[in-house]
Amino acid sequence: MNLKLKQWIDGYIGKALVAVNVLLVRGLGIVLKRDHSLSKAPENILVIKMLGLGSLLMAADSLYSLKKKYPEVKLILLCGRGVAAGVEPLHLFDEVWVNNDNNILRMVASGMSSLVKAIRLPNLWVLDLEVYSVLTTLFSAWTMARNRFGFQLNKVHFRNYLNTHNVFFNQFITVYQNYEKLVMAMGVQEIVSYEMQNPKTANFFGSNSIAINNTCSELGGDLRKIPASLLHEIVKSLLLKSAYNIVFTGSPSDYDGNDAFIKSYGFQDEPRIKNIAGKLNFADYYSFLQYQCVAMISIDSAPFHMAIKAGLPTLSFWGPINPIQRFRFDLYPEHQYIYLQSHCSPCIHHSDVVPCGGDNFCMKNMNMQMIEPKIDLLLKNIVHD
């Protein structure tokens, strides 16, 4: 199923179920008078994150801290297929349950199967990392877990009646910090940094590479992408100022787009430029970032957060999303960014219809005059062994 259909199902069918479930959950809460305190440690924690591998990477420190707080707990992730492949090599979870969303019937059947498994888990807590979803909140309630944690904001105010513990999702701080506050509500007292550790694999494309990511999932769309003409100027600058390989990354579906860009701007005969989109599985890709890359240039998508966790200096480009929502750049000078702060930005996550109608001038109005100094800083921040 495509993203729009999933969002329609979540919004309309989910909201139709909310009223009945609020009455049911509140009624049972009054009758049963269950203890929702944190006095008894959980045996199982089910984390729900259906979409957004980048979000899980931002939550990695918080989830790792949760494992440190409750070392005996089984940490389980319920997610979509696109998230599962990327999260399994991180070894953050003891189990990963994948929701089959090929079509509505399979999605319902898969969801019911996961629900039955969750209900059978002893001493279960549920941690819902979805910010806006209605159905994941209902799923959490249906597990009948004693403690159910999630985010609260105006768009999902009903969670005050379905979750047992809610944390306000502050849209003016980073998502990292919101995740930290959520696990602190679960008893975590210290946030421990998660360090990506992957075995060193074969040298696929040559060491000393600068990765370029101008791709994002369906969830991000094309609004975040660097215009091709500007990306062309960035690549020329990198070739002129450095001796590094330039490696274009992405999923298998991004290969043709990368290839078309390389050919249309005459880079096909440049031996230092390579297109690796879809050529590596996630484990090998993480290893490639850690051991063969020296930096990444990226838009706001999961690979940017992968680079952060791999310890690479970055130069990132932000248009319809304010970078302050995604990373504490003020604390890490090795990470540079470009953001025009257009009058209608940020719009994604705040408006169902983007104000520009798809003419993302927040990205199109960037120019090399502002980018060149950032490239110089990026190259300066590269650490040589």
C-alpha cells in the first residue's frame, strides 16, 4: 500500500474507533483500578514504530538507555518492512515483529497476529514512538498492557484517555530530546550514547569516500531534495577541492535516478564518482559508512542520522523542516548545515497541504556562495587516520 492510503486508513478508520475505545478503556480503568506505577520493572517492552528508520536512529540513544535501565527486559520492535531491514543490524532489539502492509487484508491479519502475541507477553509495557498515528494508539490500548507510553499533542489529544503515561511532544526542540523525555517517564535516569558497531567488511568502493545522499523515503517526498543543478555544482567543488571518491547512496529504487544525474551532468567517465544505491545490504552499508567514508553530504533523511551514528562529519541541507527539530548542531561543530529559514518553513508535519504547492523554493533558492564555505569546513573537519 502507498503512504497516502495508509494515512487515510489511520486517520478516518482510526478516528471512527477512538470514541468507542475511549469509553471502553476509561470504563475498565475505573472498574479494575490497575496500578500504573513504575514500581515493578517490566519483563517485556514492545516499541511501536511503523514508519521512519531515521526516527528510530534518532531514538537509538534513548532505546539503548532503556535497555541499560532494565537489562533483563526483552525489547521488541513492531514496525513496517522498510524499517525492519535497517534496524536489525543495529542489534538494539531482541525481537523485531514486521507488519505486512502489502494490502489492507494482510495489514489487518498481520496486525491481529502481533496483537495476540503482545497480549500473551507477561508484564508488558508498550512504548508508542509514533507521534501522530491513531491506530498505533488503539493497538497499544488493545494489548491491555499495564503501562502504555506515548506522545501527547493537540492533534492526538485522545491519547490522554487511552495511554497510561503521556509526554508532551515539543515541536520546538529536537526529536532526540523528545525521545529522551519519553524514556525518562519510563524510569530512565541517564541517557547513554549508543555507538554503532559493525564488523569491517570488504572494501567495496575504495576508502576515503564522501557519501552523497539526495534521497528520502515516500514519507519525505521530493520537497527535501537538493535541486540537480545545485548538486552538480557541489560535486564539481568536491572534485576540485579534494581527492576523495564521491559515492552516491540510496535504496535500489534510487539507482536509476542517481545514474541519470551522473550521466546528464557528464560525470559518467569520472573514475572518482560511483553510484552504490541498492548495492549493499544494511549491515554492509553501515560498515561502509564506518570504515570507508570520511564524510557525508545529505538532505534530511535516514542516511544523515546513520552518518551521525557512524561518527562522520556532515554537511546537511534543510528546507521544509527546521534543523533545530532534528539535531543539536550547536553542540557538534563538525556537523555543518544550510537552512534558509524561508517564511513558510517548517511546513512538513505542520500542514497537510504545503504552502508552496510543491515549488520548494526553500531548497531551490540555495546557492554556491553560501555553500562553498560550508564545504571548506566539512573538508577541514575530516579526521585522517
